[in-house]
Amino acid sequence: MKTPRQNPPRAEDRKERLKAALKVNIARRKAQAAAKAKTTGQATTGQAAQTAPTQEAEDS
């Protein structure tokens, strides 16, 4: 017969581990995207979306 666990894992501990893993995965994806952009010469995420306002918007 198995002996019962003394301290069963808590839901809070699991959530903390999942958050930490998510941060690591996001950081890895950002690093991969930056490396890919560097090798292909593309702008990194966010830079392409930042554009100056158009003349039409200023005329309104």
C-alpha cells in the first residue's frame, strides 16, 4: 500500500509554475523572433505598427 503524500500540491503552486513557464516561453519566442528578424533584415514586432499620422487625419 502506498503512503499518502504529506503535502499535496496546491492549486496556487501550480498557477505560479504555469505563470513562470509562460514567461519563459514568451521570452523564448521574442528571442527567436528577434533572431529571425536579424537574419532576414525585417523590422521587429511593434516597429512596423508605429507609423506617423497621415495628412488626411490632420486635415479633418
